[in-house]
Amino acid sequence: MTGGGPSAEPYDVVVVGAGVVGSAIARELARHPLRTALVDAADDVGEGTSKANTAILHTGFDAVPGSLEARLVREGQRRLTEYAAEVGIPVEPVGALLVAWDEEQLAALPGLARKAEENGYGKARLIGPEELRLREPHLGPGALGALDVPDESVICPWTTVLAYATQAVRAGVDLLLGHRVEDVRPGHELVTTRGVLRTRYLVNAAGLYADELDRRLGHRDFTVRPRRGQLMVFDSFARDLVRHILLPVPTALGKGVLVAPTVHGKVLLGPTAEDMDDRTATGSTAEGLAFLREKGRRILPALLEEEVTAVYAGLRAATEEDDYRIACHPRQRYVTVGGIRSTGLTASMAIAAHVVELLAGAGLELGPAHRLPAVRMPNVGEAFPRPYADAEAIAADPAYGEIVCHCERVTRGEIRDALASTVPPASPAGLRRRTRAGGGRCQGYYCGAAIRALFEEAR
């Protein structure tokens, strides 16, 4: 638990779900003189869908024109790009190439270019196989052309949610972790595993469980059907094989299997798109990884010769409709934020602004807005200076020159800072998302004991 903690006095707003969207909403509410709580069942922020995605900052070029998602992704991309530069979230504008591998896919590209125009993105252009080969010399044989989308970027999703939550907490929001909401009584009494919370207004940003919470409030507007995405992470030696985000022509199930660089200097292959019944099914499967290898071999054959440093799976909150399921129920003083799928990271700040507008329309008196406390996040991206290579930082504090995790070049100073931060990690896995410690090719084999010792000492 971070912040003031629950009390008998009701909150003005409780946000359920401390993923990237819920944390963004809490941060937006923190601009106003409100008593706000951000509540999550997990012991860390971003523990659900937000920690296991493809880490792309989208332009929204291929969203459904006129949809709420299209508008919020477009606005969110602008907001998050500016915010990332302000607070130090790693972003690399590598651009994307939507690659056509057969005549049917090639014929679909002009329509996708027109869709981009309808969505207000005018920079997408068709390129032929010769230019494509120059742009991506390691691409597999048989590519017929591509749609060039120059403003797609890769971003660090872990730092994003952490920045939102950190700024919210510093502005006075209570972060109540380990509080699973088990029931909602009349008058917005939230029965949690650690006590009862009362609130005047309620925001449901519960991700995979948003429909379940919605039903407790008497609504059956949508049903979440978890869609599992398995992904593979290839070692930093593979990074020079790819220069852009390599996208397939999308299908009804999503954007398909892509190959993309990451801000951490790795290469990502995935995701799968598997509809599941189990909302906790985040395990990888032999079949899923074999499918990804088959797809990857066609896109970037040399990638399959490189070492895999990690595999993981995330669950997207897919629903029966393509659009976001954001709804306000003014009489209940309640807003549902459901069906936020893979574009939620990009749209998060715009979703937050939209939700606060809905709350105001439902009668919440926001009061005057004020500036949020300035934050600067520790850099975990490879395109930007990191402490182990910063002579001035090491001279001022030798702990930044003492490497603990050699694969990822993470220093004792970075680990110390993360453990003492505003929103500290609750586990070594949380520490890895904040620093990259233990996330390299040895997966903590050599540094795991030292990392665990530092973690336990801080606790």
C-alpha cells in the first residue's frame, strides 16, 4: 500500500485497476483537489495485461474510422509522445512496414492507406519490393511490397505505467495494492480483501475482470473473452537484423504476428491470438512457440538462428465488439472502461482525459486544476545514456559504476533507487521491470542471488 491508505471518510473517486489505463486515470484525477484511490488486486502496478504486450506506440492508422478507439488512439499518441519526452520514458520512432507476402495482401494495402487517411494520418505510403529490400535487407524472400507508416514507435510499457502511478501518488492519490474487490454494496461500498472502501464515484478499469465488476453494478453490456498472445524475445545480438516494426496485413483477430525491435535492445516476435476461457492462462505452449517460429522464419529467417532470452504471454481484454466499451452511468456515478485491447497503452492518456470528462458530466465537481509534481523516470532504454556509461553519475555516486546484472548492465545504484522509489517493487520480477536486472540472456542465473539479497535487504 502506498499513499494515505483507506479510512472511514469516503473517497471522491475510486479507480479499480492499476494497469496502464487505470493508472493514467488516477494521474489525470490527481490534477484536481479530489480524494482519489487507485485499487488493484495485485501487489504491483501494471501486473496484468499492461506488463505483457508488444510495446508499440501506435499512430492509429488502421483503427476503425469514426470509432472511439480511433479518436483516443490518435489523441493518445500525441499526448504520450510529449509526456514520454517530459518524464524520460524510452521511445524510439523506428517506423513500421506493413509487409505483403501474397497478391491478396498486396491488393489490401491501398485500402489500408485510405483507412489511414480517414483516421487523420496522411504519411502512410506504398513502397515496392526494391525499396522494401533496401530498407530491410534481412527480410525473408517473397515480399511483394509494403505500406510504410513512418511514425509508429516502440516504447517501454513498464516505465509508462510506473510513471503514471508515481506521479499520481506524489500528487496525493492513495495506491491500494493487494485489495481485490469482491463485492460492491449499495452506496458504492467496495468490499475488498483488505477491508471496505467507500466512494462517491467509481471507475471500473479492471481489464480482464471489467465485465465481472460491471455485472455487480447491474450491467451486462459486454463480455470479456481473454485473447492470449504468446511472444518470444531474442537476444541483443539479433537487434541489427531489423530496422522497423514489421507488421503483417491485419485480420479480424488482430494485427497478427510481428517482428519488432524493443527499446531494451532486443527483438520481439509475436503475438499469437488465442481465444481463451481462463482469465489466468498466461502460460506459453509448445504449439504457440512453434507457430511463432514458423511465422518468424518467413519474415526474418536469420532471427531464428539467434538466442531466445525470454518467452511470455499476455491476455488481451477482447470483447464481442471491435471498439472500446467506455460507458458512463450518471445516476450510479459510475464509469466503465472495458474492452481496452492492444492499443490501450497508446490511448491511455486520452482515455484518462475522456473518463474525467464523463465523471464531470455525471456531476463530479473537479475543482481547479493544478500542475502535477515533476517526475523523471530512470532510463532503461538502449538508445539513451544509462548509468553504467555515465562518468559524471559514477563520479558523484560510485554505486552507478558497480554492475550487478552484467547481461543487462544494471548497477547497484539503479537497484537501490528502484527499491527506495515512490512505487517500489513488491518482487524481483517487479524490480526487473524497473531496472532490467535479471532480464538478460542468463535470465538471472549469475546475478539472481545478488538481486534477491538486495531485494530482501531493502524489505
